[in-house]
Amino acid sequence: MHGLVLLLLLILAACGGGQGATSTMPASPPVTALPTNAVPTAVPTATPPPVPLAAAVNGQPILLADYERRAAQYEQSMLAQGLDLSTTEGQARLAEIRQEVLDNLIDSALIEQGAASLGVTISDADLEAQIAADIETGGGQAAFDEWLQATGLAREDYKQMLREALLAQRVMDTVTADTPQVTEQVHARQIVVDSKEVADEVQAELQVGADFAAVARAKSTDLATKDNGGDLGWFPRGLVPLELENLAFLLQPGEIGGPLQMSDGYHFVQMMERDPARELSPEMQGQLRLVLFERWLDEQRTTATIERLVEE
């Protein structure tokens, strides 16, 4: 299956459908001729009831039925994984799921609108070609049909989700086309502590010449870097929190900055090396592209008129 869609589809649980009843219209009554001087009475046209909405994005509706169907699929997925929705934890997770579903539908609408302004489209030929490739990669038509049945998706559901995924990919490719392959990077270490008192102790030790890496191993609360002396490795702008980035790039090699208070505690940074033109690894370039795309999407959210019409 296509990578972007597979991540989403694998968490969907099978869902059933119902059959609607059919009805037969009564025969029309015989037409009675009107007197020549009679004025026909206008038959009022019934106004159809409004379609319930879950949200509207710059006036574009998100149907409540679509939202409820997607939320139910996620809920079934959680049940299949053993989540007990009768517990407090289960109810809290269900509320999170419903919010995530609505957020994703809103983001999809924003990406669609952004694609139109960028001139990005997905043709039917592109879509059918990708479906054919997915079927071949997945082991053939029979295996594809079996997979659809297991996920509870109709082919048209899959096509729609694939169209959205391909459109998002092309929009990301467009807005991140200028991502550099070579850029300025710094190599830095950090120490993170969770209180002002410990931060004062660390600062006092560093001021009298304590080894930064040794202090990181002894006192840092950042489990990802503690054991290697707080080493963050090389990184460009855009891949660490902005406050930490600004501090690291402000320092000269060998200098120590901090304490910098952030949401997860107090940070000390030692800038070890700087390279004004260091090549980005493929992994790092991919991470940077994701960051740039998320910033673009944040801009769309900020400037959009978004109405949320359901309680999440």
C-alpha cells in the first residue's frame, strides 16, 4: 500500500453498512381541467433541511456524517487493540481520538485549499496509476480486495484517502522545494534539569570549570542525551526548539550558555563546533522538510476562518 495512506488505513477497523428501505410513489391523480378564468395556485417548494456539519473551513463544509464515520473507525481500532472505553482512561482517549479526527479533517481541507492556490492537482490518471502500483506491490488484486475487506473500506473510500495523501505529498514537495542540501550547522551538548535550585548548582559547577559532559551524565534529566554527556550531535536551524536553537547558534565554540528556562526544565548548552556549510544527511533533510511543511500548514491554520461545530 502507499506509505502515506497505509499509516492511516492500518488503524481503521472494519465497519458495517446498512440497507435503506425502498418505497413506491403513489400513482398520480387524474388531472382536472381548470376553468378558463381560474388562476393556478402555486405549489410551494419544500426547503430541504440543512445538512449537519462538523466544521467549516473558509466556508468549505466538513459533513458531520464524514466526521462521525471516521471517528467510529478509529474507535473500533482502539477497541480491537484492547482499550476499555468504559474506563476513565478509555473515555479520555476516545475524546482525544475525536479531536484528532476533526483536526485531521480540517487540515485536509486546508491542504486542499492550499493546493488550489499553488496550482497543485492530482489527476484521475495519476490516481489510477498509483492504485495499480499499490495493487501490484501488495500482491495482486485478490490480496488488495482482501486487504480492503479487512479494513472495512470500499474501493471508493480508499481512492478518496489516497487522493488526499497524494495531494498532501505534492503540496509538501512544492512548499519545501527550496530545502537546502548544505547549510550552517552546529555541534552542541546540553544539560537539562527540572528545578531552579538544581540549575543554580549546575551553573556554579560549570563556572568553576567542571566538565560539561560529566555534569550532564550526573545531573541531566534528558534521558535521550544524558548517557553520552548531553551530546546533541550536529543540527541546522529548524530541528530543535527555537529558543534552544537561538542560544546554540549565538555561542562560539567552547562557550556555555544558560540556564535557559523552557517548558521541560532549565537548559544549559555548550557549543562545541560550527560548520558554515555542512551537508545535511538524507534523514535530516527529510526531517527539515517535515518541519517546513508543518510551518506552512500552521500559517494556513492561522489565516483561515475555522468553525468547529461539534463538541469534541
